[in-house]
Amino acid sequence: MSEQTKRISDYKETGDSLNLKTIDGQNFTIVDWEKSDFEKDGKSTNGIKFTTEEKFDNGLQKLHTTRQVIVQKFYKVKDGKVEVTKLGEAVKSGIKFQAKCVSVKPKGSGNDYFDLIDAEPQKGTLD
């Protein structure tokens, strides 16, 4: 390609975070979180954006999801007010958590869903 010819993909706009499902099964360390709702067709869905110690694609250190099983581990909305959970408060106080997102089969019937679980510590990462 000549200097005058460029690739469209070189100008692709990217957000500041990756969808949590893109790193399914990988360990990561949650160091902060923020409420990050998703808007579509005038409807809002509660969401969350995690800041991690690790860098992922394009050097991003944020992961987002609207999976309610995961969101509600950090906050719930009750009568229009945000109520932060104990886990949400712990992260905000500076405690770090090693986690990973996995697909879970429900007990009985129902669809598989994604959940956030404790990750096994990697050597040299936890005391």
C-alpha cells in the first residue's frame, strides 16, 4: 500500500471497554467498578464496567456487562435508588478481587448463563 492508501480498519472507533464475554474463562483482577447502563431503543438496562489490573485487547483495562447475575453482585436498583452491595463496597474501598467469568448450567431447567466467580490465584499474584 502506498502512503496515500490507508485501511478502513485503521480508523475503527473503539470504546473504552471490552464486553466481559470476550475474555470468557480468563482470570482478571477487579480493582474498581462503575455503574454503566446500556441504552437501546429507548430502553435502559442496568450494567457495570470493571477496571482491571490486567490489560486486554488494545491495552484496555475495562470490561463491561449487563448480565444481571453479575451486576447484582455489586449493586441493585430498588425504587429507583442504587444500593451498593457489600462486595461493591469492598471493591470501592480498595480491596482487589481475582475473578473470572464462566458459563453456568442452571440447576434443573433453564438456559445457561454467565456468572462471575472466584479465580484460582495465579502463582505470585496473591499473598
